Amino acid sequence: MFDIVCSLVIYKNDRKQLLDAIGSFLNTELKVRLVLIDNSPTDELKDIVSDSRTEYIHNPSNPGYGVTHNIAIRKYSYKTKYHLILNPDIYYSKGVIEDIISFMENDVDIGLIMPKVLYPNGQIQYLAKLIPSPFVFFARRFLPFANLKKQISEKFELRFSGYDTIMEVPYLSGCFMVFRTEALIKINGFDENIFMHMEDLDITRRCYDAGFKTVFYPNQIVYHDHLFKSFLTMANLKMYFTSAFYYYNKWGWFFDKKRRMINKKTINNIKSNK
């Protein structure tokens, strides 16, 4: 039985950046397994690490981000109590995972945790969010009015919270997610209809709906060397819209009462705890 299993999806990644992510996870005395699933056309990254705690799977069909993570989730779901979803552009210090697991051990209702995420220069990434309405989702990307766009983003990203207190949040980023495996089993992992984008929102919401706490945990910090790529190509833009339309068809466009209730509850809880 592993203390934690980590799945890391690769696609033509920079070797140094990938080694930083791998090294961060393996720098522990915990009993761990790192599953590297490579969606690249070739397996040239198969020799990137020789540590016995790692497993390399070449998966050139590239079925999508969530589908690929599900390979590891299903293989190890009954062999570990916790599962880390890790991006290849993340790195962090020793002790982060240990502290997160300790915190989750003390509250069995927590199904998912995300720590505070910073850029390499120390600037915060506002990745603890409300559930976006279609207006909020599209306005943040395409609204031409800078001041209104800023107001929308600040509320959506819960910036008023200060990002310095533990809080339950209905939308956590997929760059670093520590799941209780029990929760992943109950919700059956990622929705495989989403190739990429929106999969983190969908899985956080399903975890929340299944009765688990989804928690932002600022007591630990990870660094995310993030490059926003969603609009760099027409293919990515199409994928972005496809995922958004699937998500809103699934959960509701304008008649999503739960979204309003969850968001209101989240804001009220944060304000009452300040």
C-alpha cells in the first residue's frame, strides 16, 4: 500500500522542467509511486528517470488529459489512500506532500486539496475560484472593458479572501490536486468526455457534490511555471470552446441553481471567517 501515488501526464515536455517536477515528488521518505504517462508521439522521454519508484507508460494515442490520468487512477485506486494530479511545470520543496496528507488525515471529510500556487517570481496565481456562469467564463477572456473584466475576475478568483486562510472552494486548479482516493473512486475519476480545459472544474464540482470538502490550503506552497496556451493556436481555441460547451450542457447554462447556491455559500463562509 502506497502513502500516495502521483500521475503526471507528459506531452513533448522540456526535460529540465519535467525533472524538477519529478524530483519534487520523489524527494520524500513516504512510500510513493510516480506514474509518468507519455502522450507524445515517441517515447524519447522514457529514460528521463530510473528511480524504482517510477513507472513509465507510453500512450501515443493521446486520448486527453483526464482520460490519461484515469489510467493511473484506476490502476492504483485500491493501492493508495491519496492520489496527486501533478502538472509537469510544477516544483516544490520537501515536506509539502507530507503536511497536506497530515492535514487530510485529521479531517476525513476532505476529498480534495490544492495548496497556494505561485509563479517562480513569487507572484500569486489566483486559482481558488467560484463556479463560473457562462457570462463570467466568456467575459474574462473576451470582454473588451478592462475595468469590468477586472471586477469580474477579482470576485470569481476570490481575491478578497487574501489567499492566506484555509477555505472550502468549489473550483480548484488541476495543476496540483491531492485527492483522497475514496473520493476519486466514488466519482469515477475525470470525465472522459473532456479532452482538456474545464476538467478541473468538473471534477472539483463532482467531488463537492459527492459530499467531500474541496479545500484551498495556503499553509503549503508550490511553484507553477505556467504559460497560458489556450489561445496560441486555433486548435487550442477550438478545444477550449468545445470543453466549455460540453461543461455547460452537462451542468446547465443559465438555470443552474446549485451553482448560485454554492457560490453564495462559499462567499459567505469566507467573509464570516475573516
